[in-house]
Amino acid sequence: MNAKELKSEGLKRVFAVTIKNADFENKISNKISALSKTTKLPGFRPGKAPKAMLMQKFRPAVLGEALDEMINEAAGEVLTSKKLTPAMTPDIKLDKFEEGKDINFEMSFEILPEIKCGDLSTIKLEKPVAEVPEEEVEKTLKYLAQARRKVVKVSEDRAAQKGDTVVINFVGSVDGVEFKGGKGENYPLELGSGSFIPGFEDQLIGKKSGEKVDVKVKFPENYHAKDLAGKDSVFAVEIKELREPKEVEINDEFAKSMGEENLAKLKDAIKTRIKTDYDAASRMKLKRQLLDNLDKEYNFDVPQGLVDAEYKAIIDQYNNAKKHNQLDEEEKAKPEDKLFAEYKDIAVRRVKLGLLLSEIGKSAKINITPDDINRAIMNEARKYPGQEKAVFDFYLKNKQAVESLKAPVFEEKIVDYIFEKSNVSEKVVSLEELYDFSETTKSSAKKSSSKTETKAEPKAKTSTSKPKATKKSA
């Protein structure tokens, strides 16, 4: 195999590679020899057929496989001999293949940039911390009590009011024609919950059990059922029963019903849970601060192929969010060309930070252990109270899902390592400051619910092994 470098500009590399025909024929011969040990031809025992006969019969079948193997082996040899690490799978352009002649192909790829990690102890970060105010604990207690309260039938003859639950039968129609999905019986509707079309619940306030009401409402313009969006409708409603909430007394008995020993223990548990949420918000802000710091302090070229792949992923997320009407108001208002220009900057930042964190992790010899993965799975399970077993079973049966956890786990271990090395001071802030994420950089992205919330985070994948080359005919 001979390789000649044709281009070396920035991270771009192009090589012209030649595989000697003799080496290719030897590869084919070895493959056919391997086949001959198990292949039976008429008149011959397995392994006893003449080589020439085997070559004539099986050469066409093994030729393509041998060609692919030779090209990939040659490409890997180029990378090894030149001590180059490609950012992505090399692109192969094969010259016209002719029997009996040397194989020539062009191999182009981008290499990973050389990154020199600086002294992490020079990084200065300010960690925002907030104490849990007693009123937050009380507010949570009241919320828990409200969530566990029961509704009882109203015995007195009175009109429905906000907070009551009315049990209703209803039939909806548009222009006098009943529409699909607009009918219900014995449906418990809490007045003021906002669970029905705007204006529906308001028209039942002041009505009594046994009354029949024609509720007139207009479906929202963005209603999920396109045939009803923006249309006027009438719901024939019959109030079958009126119920009112029975308040739950917050005491030791209530605490026991929540699984705690007494009210004091329940308050401590709530405070701990709230503090955990505060700590998560604090870490998020500290991490963003760190990424902004790294982005500012380090400058190096990034592989365009990785940037293009990241940008495509961002645009795909945007288009999917747009399709399902999940864009925020800022995204809707901004021209797409300007929005996409910002996404391009975000893609560059993510790739850059991904490569940098990967290099820091490599230098620090940070590895992912089975315990790290188990903790990650447990953290995922905690997000779904009552369904923990289903989550564990999902990861147990889905190897690909487990693999998807490795990148974020590796990233968080690297971030923790940098935090330990950095000069981190604490600053007591208000809750408003703790949860205010608006002071992020442009490339950190806005607080989009559909995609840009995590665009400041490094997600670019890098290649550290010999990739299988993709072959394209010239």
C-alpha cells in the first residue's frame, strides 16, 4: 500500500492511496482458501476441490467483500502510520476498478484539532446558592394537602362556585351538528381548573344541580382538531351533581398519610426536596458559567463536518417543534434566516466545547464505571415515581438506551472534575436570581422549550478509533 498526501489545509487532509494488485489477489486467494475447507463441489470432498475451480466459481462472490476489506484496511493503515485521528468517517472516492490492475482511491477527512489544556485552577467561578424560606415549605405543605383533599356532595341547595366540582353530561355541536369527541357523561369538572375550553367553566358558575345550560364557546385558533379550530360551538350541559372540596387538616396524621413520622419530619423532608431542586438550578447556572468561561478562553479550529452534523440536528429539532406548534414566542417572531444563523453559532460552540471537555477528560484519565451507569439509571427512575420498575426493566432490555446514557454521564464527570480544580466561591442569591437564566450568552441560547435550552451543552461526538471508510465511486 502506498499513500501520498494531496492536501493538508487546517484540519482537512486528502490522501491518494494505491493498493497493489498482487496484495488484492492475495486477499481473494485467502478468502477462497477459507471457503474451500467447508465447501463441497460435485465429485470432490470438502477441502479437496482444485483451487482453480474454486477460484472460477467463487471469485465473483468474494471480490466485492475483499475490495471493501482492502480499502478499509488501507485507510486504517494511513491513519495509523500518519498518527492521525479523524473527526468523522473518512470519505472514499474509488477510481474505476479494473481486474488485474492496482486499486486507486482518494481518501479525504478532517482530523481532530490539537487542544492543549491550560491550568484549570485559574478558572474563577461564582456559585449561586439560596436558602429554603419557611414560606416555601408551608406553600408546599398546602399544595400537598390540597392535592389529597376529597370532594363531597353538596347537601344544601346552593349555586356552583369557583373551586366546586360539577358532575355533568354534555353534548357539543357546531352549526347544530354534533362533532366527534364532544360528548361526555358523568364527567367531574372542577370549576376554575381551566381544563375545558376557555369560557366553558365560567358559564356554569352560579348554576345549580339539576339545571340544563347551553354553554356557548369558541374553539381556540390553535386547537389541535383542525376541523374545530376557531369555530363557534354550543354545548348542551346538564348538571347532575354539585360537589365541594373538603379541606385536609395539616397535622401529624396528615404527615403519617404521607409516609413520615410526624409533621416536623414531613417539613424536613419537604425542605430537603426543595433544597435538592435549588442545588440542581445552582449547578446548572454554575455549569453554564463554566462553559462560557471555557468558550472564551480557548480558541481552536473545529471540524466542519461535526459542525454540519450538529447544525442539522438542531434544525431537525426546530422543524419538528414547528410542525407540532411547540416553538416559543421569540422563535415565532424572529425571521428564520436570523434564527438559523444563531443556531449555526450554537452548533460551533457545542462542537468546540464537546472536543475540549473530551480532551480534558482524556488528560485526567476519567472513565465511566458500571456504578456511574447504575446511578444514572436510578436518577432516570426517580423522575417517574411509581414507575421505577418499568424504567429499570426498560434499560435492562435496551442496550442502546444504556449506551445513550454514557455521553452525558461522561460529560458530568468531567464537569465535576473541573469544578474541583477551579476556584469556586459562593454567592447567596434570591430565588428570583437563582432561577433567572436570561443572562446567558447568545450562543448559550434562549430558554426554548423545544430545543435551544441545552444547546450550550457540548454534545458533539468525536472519533478516537479507526472508522470504517464509506466508499463512493468517482
